[in-house]
Amino acid sequence: MVTTTRTQDLASQLADSSLFRTKGFVNGQWVDASDGLSFTVTNPATGEKLGEMPNMPRSQIQEAIVASKTAFPLWAKLTAHQRQGYLLKLFQAMEENANDLALILTAENGKPFAEAKGEIAYGAGFVSWFAAEAVRTYGHTVPSPFPNTRNTVIKQPVGVCGLITPWNFPNAMITRKMAPALAAGCTMVIKAPAETPLSALAMCALAERVGIPPGVVNCVTVEKGEREAACGLELCENVNVSKISFTGSTPVGRLLMKQSSGTLKKLSFELGGNAAFIVFDDADLNLAIEGVIASKFRAGGQTCVCANRIFVHAKVYDEFASRLAKKVKAFKPTVLVDVPKECAIASEETFGPLAALFKFEDEDDVVVRANDSEVGLAGYFYTKDVSRTYRVAEKLQVGMVAVNTGVIAQTCVPFGGVKQSGFGREGGKSGIDEYMIEKLITIGGI
């Protein structure tokens, strides 16, 4: 199996070269920038050029929104079972092309091929999950206090969605938004990350292949800088966009929320994290070390749920630190010990392979320290005490808690945070609700 890519001619290394696309996708057409401008995408591991991408002006973003708005009535009108059929075909196409999708991802993102294959499987899982959820968007009836009156609540798609995704998971962060939007009956404009647009466009190629109608899925590409800012502004300010889903940093989330205020869009934001990883004195240290490696060093420490502040009980601190350092000696990470509370890493997200160890002695104190953050996405802790499991899990001010495991993300459970880590949930049975509205139908005179 090929595990690296020579980027001079990535397309020739794919079993299906048609998945390598260097044009935007608008209204079922593969397009260059209307004014001819482009930007270069490179392999971050080698610096080699992968291709030239359209650097689309704001007017072209508007065209994509119009295409999505035009396609919305017909897509929304399909039955849930019909939309499920499209998603199942898309899932099958991802499965059949998993190696190619992983090669594209590795080339533009730089993560190892094995990790890329894992991400494609994870991303395909969202398509499969929401194919099933498409037919479970149940409404309900409500007894009326008035005679001869019936209340029915139904769910309907919110409309055109602007999906803004990051570079660190180029496939999974798209499918986690794209799949529930399609299942709900929404159409979309995807703003591909400037660093990793090829994975987004490969998904558009598969969507086209399985017959998803023109205009339902659109993908625009823009270079970082003025045009990226203009693209985000258009998605936020355009009245034809009903929903923005964004994964990225907290400062950008604040900006997008402000820009969307004038049109009162439905929003879901998955923003920055500063995850605490707590090792109590009764923890299984072998398990805890495996967990911290899985959480901290996955994707080079560049995930929003990475263990960022590692709190270790004083009784096991020295042993844990020594064993962890030996375990990661072959990596390119750093392990810091005896980190003071005043250190910047105690309050700032470290988006890289740096493990900072803090010592603690008291459960209540470590919970206070873990919660001393403006963000609250994920938290981890290791213990054999069942009572502590529930006690600490309920006290941590985060959207997700992992106990005795370093892996938290799954397609079947809700993913999201509290405080300034954002709001809304992706995945799980509630993920599709982010793309739907509830409508009340009251009938009198019965």
C-alpha cells in the first residue's frame, strides 16, 4: 500500500484521477474564478505544489448562494427516504474510493496515510449515520387546551446553509456538516479551507457522481486574506443563507456571529478548546498514558479536543511523567514537567505536540483548575472510583467528558462545547436538528 505521495502529479497516483479537482463547484459546474485569479495549494510536508485553485471573488460566492437557493425547493420536496437513498449512495462511493480520498488528504494536509484512512472512515460514518437519521425526523402532536382544535408539530429544513470548515480534518469536518444538511433537506455552499480544498472538492465530485442535483452542493475556494474575509462576510450577510455552521477558532467564531446578527441566522459553532486531562492517584497508569498519547498527539496535537492541560496527582506524578517521557521519546513532541499555574499554556490552547504536566493533590482543587478556562469543549480523567466518575464528570464545565479513554469523537454521539467553545451539536441524534426548524400547525373547527 502506498503511504506517501509524490505531489508533482498526485492525480496519476489515484485509482480514479477524476477525484483530483482544481476548480470550484457551483450549480453542478466545475468553474475557475470569474476574474481568472488563483492561488497555490502545497504539500505541507514537502512544500511541493499540488495545484492552482480558483481564488473566487465575492460576486461568485453570491452566484453559489443563488444556485443553492434555486435548488432548495426541489431538494426539500423529496421524501426523507429519497434523500436517504442519495446519502447511502454517497457513503458507498466514499467506501469504494477510500484509498484515493486518503491519498488526497495526506498530500494536502500532511497527516500520515494511516491517520488519513481513519479520517475517511470517520467521515463516511457521518454519511451513513445521517442517512439513517433522515427518516427519523419525527414531529409530534400536542393536546390543545381549546375544544375542537388539534396541534401538530412538524420538522422542515432550515434552507440554504453556509458550511465553513477547517484544514485539520479536511474530510470529516465537511461530512459532519454536509451529511445532516442533506438529510434534513437543506442545500449548501461549502467554503473550503484554503490549505486543504482538494478533499472538499473530491467530496463534490462524489456527490455529482451519485446524482445529487445541481445546486444542492456547492463548493467555493478562496485564498486566505481579503477574499476569504469577503467570502465569510457574504455567507453571513446574505439574506438567502439561513444557517451558518462553522468549525474553527473562538475569535473567528465571535466575528462570524457578529456578522450574522443583521440577518438573524441559525448558527452552530464548534470553536476552540483547552481540554484538561486529569490523572487521579487511583488511575491505571498504563491506560492513562495510552489515553494521553491518543488524545494529545493525534494529528500532531492539532485537534480541538486534544489534551492541553495534563493534571497528575502528586502521588503518581513522577512515575507518570517518567513513563510518558519514555513513551514519546521517539516522537517530535515536547513534554514539560513542573509547569507553574501562571504559565501561558495553563490558559491558552496549544495547537501542537506539547504536553504540559501540572501537579495536584485535591479533587476539588483540580476540578476548579480544570474549569478555569473561557472555553469548555472536552475534558478527560482517569480513575477507578465509580463515585468519583459521576461526581467529577458532572462538575466539569465542558460539552464532552471522557473517562478512562483518550478517544471521545464518534458519529453516534453529540459533539460540541459550552462557554466560548460554541454552541450546537454535530453528530448523534440531535445533529440533524441543527439543520431543521419546528413548525406548528394548529387546526380549529374540528
